[in-house]
Amino acid sequence: APATSPPSHLCANRHKDLADLQSASLAVLFFRWAMPTACRILSRRATAVVSRTRHKSSIIAPASSPSAPPPGFPRLPLLGSLPWFSNLSLPDGSSVQSLDEQHESWAEGTRRHGPVWRVGIPGLGKGISGDLTLCADPREFVKVLQAEGKYPYGAIQLQWPFIVWATKHGRTVGKLFTRSEDWRHIRHGMQKSILPPAAAAGYAAIIGTTGREVVLNAPLWDDAGSFMSRASFDLFAGLALGRRIRASDPRPGASLPEDERFCVDTIEALDLLPDVIQDLPSIAMSSLGLESPMMKRYFRAVSGALDYAEAQVREMLARLDAAEPLSTAEEASYLASTVRTQRAAAAAGAADALTDDEIVASVSVALVASVDTTSSIATWVLAHLAREPEVQQRLREEVAAALQQHAGSLAAVIEEELPYLKAVVRETHRLTPALVISSVKEVDADIDLAGHRIPAGSLVALENHSLQMSEALVEQPRAFRPERWLAGAVAERKGTPAELIDHPLLSAPFSAGARKCPGSRVATLEVRALIAGLVHNWRIGLVDERQATVPYRCQTTIAPTMPRLRYEPLTEESRAVAEGLPPRGGGGVCAP
């Protein structure tokens, strides 16, 4: 095998899957590059055929023929269903030009074919056609979770560039990207101090304290999306390590050079990863054990990010071993909690206690992976609030009342689960999810989904958007109305078809089952801290109020391309920040 091919101890039976991914991606990208004319012809013919045979089935209707294969788009060897996705006509007369328009493309597939359907996406699905089954009914997807087996599949297995990097450098973190006992062992240990509700709630104090500081930096950034990414770093580094890295403060000298380098490397690695996965030279050269220029850039970035993270973790481990005193925040950190839990288990003779190397791997990868989903959710919320001043004001009043009740403690506010704040975040996920495909699983046994036979070994993905945009279930689905999620509205849906939108699998983009994001609960607290802190300190609006829509980009998550924002200070702290800023005509301008 080439030097960069993952060995069995890391990838555990994933040789064939990695080879299938690389060969299928190479083939489809070659054909898309070498035969654009053929693809355009296929696209026109495919669109014509689909328009003549379009299904009009309900997205929650059962299949008409029990145990029949799911309907879907035709799938061609090497090309999958890509020709059909290059020009999808939508009911409103617009069109979808590619799968990158994820809010529209996946939902249109469900609208045409029903709640369970098939598509071919080489590099994402399985086999030469990239077969993937989509399930839009969360009640049916529960069957998928029940059939995922001891070592379940997750979308993380698609990240072959990281697997190659981890193997090449002999990193323990690579075990978390496998389907093996190694993965199960580390995952079980790393989640004990962060996933249970009580464990996550224990970090509310540090999240609230850090959040109160970082939200004051929002106007210092021209791009609100960049601010949210940096703020997410600050929040998770605070709870993971118990120290401030001040990534969200762009002023000279605010952060240490090594902390800034970590943020830059992590963001670059996350931005490059989707491109490397689909890059023709990268796929071809990796299959030969070589590295393309793009892969080298990715490897440099991920090495820089993980080297920094591991150094931070090992430094604190050394301090703990030397019995050096820790600060209050460090004592309350995820790292300190994990070390105490695992060393106590080891002292008691537990065979499953994590080693120091495994603790380093689990905390380090959490530091690097902590930014994208949290920042995407928070940025989408901010995009809606800037365009909905009445919603923003109602939320501000709720936050102000809670802060007054809790003596100004943001930590107490985010732990309380304010109804309207929770509703705003939930409505954001309904209308503009950070991930449309929130869970991907491989079933280990034959199952039936809505009357369709799904054979063992199939990849099945939960498509969470179309059902929540259905006019049959949601009144005015394109309107941003957080009131849908208040207790009274939820109670009114009970016993009606519309209660399906309240299914837990539709509530957030953190996957489900044994591979659910272990940091999902603290990510929820972080989003609440950012949004509550922002609306309390600032009245936020659009610089150009004529902007009707917010475009988005697809990378590891779906994130909005933010319009320029105007911040009006509302508190003494925010006014002090605003007074120190020169007037600007771009984003981040502070209104008097």
C-alpha cells in the first residue's frame, strides 16, 4: 500500500471504502472535467424526462407498493445523478444549478419523490454510482438508528484527507475516524465529561463569562461571519482549557501570536477540507501515495492546528502531574474534568480508562472541530434578527428581564432555557439549517422505510429541511416566525399531522445515535450566550435595508454570506466600545 494509505489499526475494514471514495470521486470529477458538453446534453434530457414523470406524492405519505425499492433520480455509473441536479426546475419558476444549493436541491428531491428516495452522489454515496438513500420522515429514520450496529457509520468517515494525514503522522486522533473498538473506547471516555446534561450545564458559568466579553467585539469586524467563527473559538477554548485566547478581538496585541495562528490554521483547514475531498489532482495523487499542492496546504493547516491543540493539552497535563495550582476556570475546564474522571477510573482498575495520549487526542480534536457548526448556527440567527427588528426587540426584552432576575448573570440566563430565545434558534434551524443532511448512517441489516426495502449495507441520510418547509405542515413556511415553537403553538399541534415538525430528530443539526456530536449541548449553550449577549448590548440592523435575501456558501456546514451590519450600542459596556471606533461606511459601523 502507498505510504499514505490508512493501515488496518487506524481504519479497521475501511480500506475498501476509502478506495471506493477516491476512485469514484476521481472518475466523476474526470468526466465532469473532460466531458462538459456530454453532461450538458445529459442534463437537458434528464430534466425533460423528470419533468414528464415527476412524482406528486406527499413527503409523509407511505409507499404505495410494500417492499418496493425507493423511487428517485436515475443513477449512472461514475456520474451518479449529477446530470439531473445541474438544472432542477422549482415550483416557483426558479432553478437549482448544483448540489451546492443545498437548502433547495435536497428538498426538491423529496418534493418530487416522496419521503424515501434514492440519488447517486459519487464521493458521498456507495459504489460506482454513489448510491445514497434519503429519508425525510424522522419517524422512519429511527429505524435506521436502530440498525446502525455496534460500530456505526458517520459522515466523519468521508473525510479521507484527514484520515490520510492522521495515518501519515501516526496520530492517535485518527482512531476517532474509524469504525472499530478503538473508536468506541475513546468516544465513550471523551463524552463522559461533556455530553450528559449535567456535565454540559457545568460549563455554563465559563461560557457565560466568556460570552459577555466576546459579544462586545462584534462591531470590530467588517464580516459578522468571521466574528462568529472567532467568538466560537473563544467560547470553546474557555470551557475546554479554562483560559482566554481572545480570538474575537482583532486589535493589535489582544491575542498571543500562537493563539492567532491556531485560529488561522483551523479555519483554513476547515475551508480546504471539502475542496480537497473533491479535488481531481488530490484524489489522483493520493491514490498513488503522493500529495497535491492543495493537499499540502491542507496538511500544513491541520498539522498547525492539531500541533497547537495537543501542545496546550499536554502543557496542562504536565501541570496536573506536577501538582501545580490551577486557576478556578482551569479547574472547571473540560480537560481537567476529563483527566480527573479517567485517572480515577484507572486508579480503580477500570480497563476502559483513557490513556494520556487518548485524552490529548480527544480534547485536541474537540478544540479544532468546535467552531464550524456553532458559528454557522449563530451567524444564521444573527442574519434573521438583523432583518426582523420586531423579533429582535421581543428577544431583547426577554433577555433583559432574565438578566435583571439573575443579577446580570449571562450564565444563569443561558442555563434557564428562555422560551423565546430557544424558539428563535429553533426557527432558524427550520428555515435555514446549518446542515440539511444532519445524519448519515450505514444500516447493518435489511430494513423497511415507509414501505420501501432498504438492503443491509446501504447508506441512509436524514434530510431534515423539506418536511419543515411543507405548506401541509407549516403555515407560511418561508416566513421567520419563532412563535411556532412556543409552548402554546406546540400544544395546538398535538394530535395533528403538523406535530411531526416537533420530532426530536428535526430539532438541531448535531446528528443522532452513537455518533451524535459529543459537544452538542455545550454548542447550544454557546449559541444562546452569543445571541443573548449580542441583542442585550446592541441593536443590530442592515446597513442596506433593501437586501431581500441572504446568500450562503457550502463548506463543512452551510453558512450565510453575511450582509453588512450596523450596531447601535445599548449598554454602558457597548457604548464604551463604540466611542473608541471611528465612523465607517462598511460593516461593523456603530450608529450614534
